[in-house]
Amino acid sequence: MKSIMLAEQMRDLQAYGQQRTAELGIEPADVPDRIREFLKGKDET
């Protein structure tokens, strides 16, 4: 039962992420590079 709940949460989070990237005009193919750049900036603090 817990695995079903986690799968539903992941599906909802994925849908939210897709909606937000579309709203911001970010192409899905650009997401990994944007995450990598964001994480690089976190290491510099």
C-alpha cells in the first residue's frame, strides 16, 4: 500500500514539475543542465 502511495506522490510531483517548466518556458531537455548548474552554485557557499 505504501508503494502505491509513493508512486502516486511521484506522479503528482512529476506533473507539477512539467507544468512549472512549461510555465517558465524551460525545455525538458534543458532540465538536467539547469539542475547541475544550480547544484554547482550551492557548493560555492
